[in-house]
Amino acid sequence: MIYDWLIAPFAEFEFMRRALAGVLALALGAGPIGVFLMLRRMSLVGDAMAHAILPGAAIGFLLSGLNLFAMAGGGLIAGFVVALTAGLIARSTELKEDASLAAFFLISLAVGVTIISMAGTNIDLLHVLFGTVLALDNETLLLIAVNSTVTLVGLALIYRPLVLECVDPGFLRSVSRAGGPAHIAFMALVVLNLVSGFHALGTLLAVGIMMLPAVAARFWARDITAMVFIAAGIGTTSGFAGLLLSYHTGAPSGPAVILVAGAIYAGSVLFGRVGGLVWNLFPGRHLEA
Amino acid sequence: MTAPLIFRNLTLGYDRHPAVHHLDGALEPGSLTAVVGPNGAGKSTLFKGMVGLLKPLAGGIERHEAQPQDIAYLPQIADIDRSFPINVYDLVSMGLWRSRGLFGGIGRKDHDAIERALGAVGLTGFERRPIGSLSGGQMQRMLFARLLLQDARLIILDEPFNAIDARTSADLLALVRGWHAENRTVIAALHDLDLVKTHFPSTLLLARVPVAWGETAEVLTAENITKARRMCEAFDEQAGACAVAA
């Protein structure tokens, strides 16, 4: 019974195994990235960036159809261009970074959807917007795995300046010049993960596997290290459970993964040990000291 | 030993308006100096210039083994995000940045040093506490522990005893005295003149322009203090270009 529910779908069907490998790899990299986005108060920046990579992917699509490397390369380039330009505009004008990102991602989304609608079919558009987690080919799996590996190694390398820039930017400036480069490297990792997520879950849901586990993890840990591990754990659990949910109920698989992550988030808000609502309502008797 | 910092006709300010005007002089090595002056006298501005956060409008600072990264600096309002999920131990250990950098491991000796620093500020047992749970005084003790680990030859403290109770200030003042005994150069902005007279051998009285700089007893005369109050007039929107030759 348990075998039928939990294991059989993956044992019997190769596309399920591929999908599982894809979402697990994706969740391992995206969760920790999400934690840092949240702590840097950039939770919505991931969303904006996800839309910003669309025109790049669309131009890749225009040039060579549903080709992995053209679309991923286009997405990466577009993501970097938007991240850097938004950063530059924020530093050289009165506009804050989130405001200039908001302007850029709306323009990008419009450009991307226009290109794909005019050049391709509605199926292509759905593919781009919602991804195809059940049809991951070898190259895409490899791309996701490489991106996740690069993400984890990269985060380890820039961990100290990244943490310190969130908690005490003044002190970081006084001891090191690593803050700026670390921020740029971090934004590059965000783009990398969105490009991965884009193939599996589509541009609209790619951010889900990044942010939902991260904000849920906030309710379970007081320490950033623990939070990073919990986020990766919640992400992989959502991937596994979401694929099963989709298999057994016929729900579309990408949204199913995000729905499970959403359910875990809702549960965490209510029952999370660190500041969850239920614990706040019934805190128990106060301690002696 | 040469002075770590020498000010040469230094003018610092914002939007071309000077906040510290034509400061000359040298910070003696191993000295313990108080910077005294009314609010708006340019004390914080001077410190920002010393640690390189503010470029001089005119004149300059000559540095001898006191590059900005060699200075331990405690700002008046540390821009610490207190809601950030990090514990006291990890935050204090960031004081090792200069010796350990981006990638250096924290070894047995470093852990001992961190424990000693926490012990010296009276925060033993607080290692695993999230920084958001600290009181104002404990927060300041934690920042002093980080300063201890920075092990800098030049230490700058911007109003370190503000909004701190008597016992905490006494404990932290003992650390400052300790640094002085170890022949480190310490400069601190302070408002409590009695404390300055008892513990700080030299004083810089600032009122946008330096009023006096030297031995505390000679600087903190009633006459000088009145002069400082009078000179500390407001930032004038219509001010013309300064005529003193640079």
C-alpha cells in the first residue's frame, strides 16, 4: 500500500524518475537562495527577476525553437542585463532598486509574451509560463544539476560577506570591500536558479520553489544555518509530495509541487515553533527567569 | 613611533557645507583621547572621515599603518538588523574578519579568543542567544567583544556610553582603559565631562572648528567650553565659499 502510493510511480515510470531528480536538484539550490533573498528583504525581487528572464528565453526560442541551450543562454543574458541595469539605475538615481526592478520586469514580461505568441503557438506559451516538469530531457536535467551545484558552491564561497551585509552592513564596509562583489555574485546565482526553475516549473512558478520553502523555514529556526537546511528540506519534500499528488490526482505537476510547498508554508505560519500563530495564541505560562 | 593619523587642514562635510572645518594635528600613538563638543560639532563626521566613509572636502588625512580596514570603529548608531537570525557567538566572531578574511577557518585558538572576549564583556552564557533578544546594554557589550577580537592598534568609539546604565559603562570603560594600557590608540566621542576629566588624558574640543586639542585639564576650561557653544552655529544654506586658503 505504502509502496503503491509512494514508490511505485517512480519505479514504474521513467518520466517520474526524471521529474523527481529535476525537482530535488532544483529545491536543493533554490531553497538556500530563497532564504538569503528573504533575509535581504528581496522576497519579491525573485519574482521580478523570473519575469525578466522571459524575453531572453523568448528570443532564444525565436532563433532556434524549443532548444535548451538557446533558451537558457538567452534567459541568463536577459537576467544579468536586468539585474545589473536595475542596480545601476538604483545607484545613480533616486529610484530604489525594487522600483526599477518593477519597471523592468513588467516591460520584460510584455516583450517576452509578445515574442512567443507571435512566433509560436499557445502550447509554446504554456510551456514557457508553466514549465514541463514531466518532460525533462537529459540536457535539461544536467543543466539543473550543474546550476544547483554551482549555487551551493557559490553560496559557500560568498557566505560570510552575504550574511554580514544583511546583519551589519556598516561593519562589513569597515573591514572589507567584498560586499559589492558578493551582492553581484548572489544576483547571478538567483538568475541561474530561475533559469533552472524556468524549464521545470515555468517562469510564473519558478520562484515558488525558491521563496515558499524559505519563508516557511523562518518559522522553524532562529539561526540562519538551520534555516538554510530546513528550506532545502522543505523544498525537496514539496517536490516529492507534489509529484505524487499530481500522479494520483491528475493535477498538473508543476502547480502541484508549488501547492504542496504552499500547504507547508500555511502549516508553518500556524504551527511553526518560532513565532507561529498558534504558539503565539497559546504561549503557555511564562518562565521563572 | 609615528602618529597613526595626521590631519592636514582637514575639512569634512556634506553637500559642500563643512561640518569639521580646517582641522590640523596628529593623533599621538598610544594616546587615549576624548572628543568633546555639543551636538552637531562634527564629532561623528570626523570619525567617518578617519575610517574612510567620508571623503575630505579639502585637506587630507595622512595614514601611517592606519588604513580604514586596520581601524576598529564603533559607530554611534550601529546599523545592525536586530531581527536577523544570528546568535551572539557568530556575530562576535565576525571581529576575526581581519585575520581570517572571507575563507579562513576558525580554529581552536580562535574559539578560545571568542570565549575570552565574551567573558571580558560579561556575556559568558549568551553564546546561543539570538541577537534580537539582547537589551541595549548587552548589545553594546556584544559590540565591545567584537572590537576586542578585531585586535586593532587604533580604536574609534562614537559615543559608546550613550543610553547605557552606570554598571555597563563602568565595565566597558575598564576595557577602554585596558586598551590604553596595551598602548593602543583610542579616540572616543563623549558627553560626560566628569568621566573625561577622570579617565581621558587628552581631549579634542570640537565645535565644527577645533577649539582646543591637548591635555584634558588645559582644554576643558570654562572659557573654552563657552566658546565652543557659541561657535557651533547652524548649517547655513546661503553660506558663501570658504575664504581660508586650502
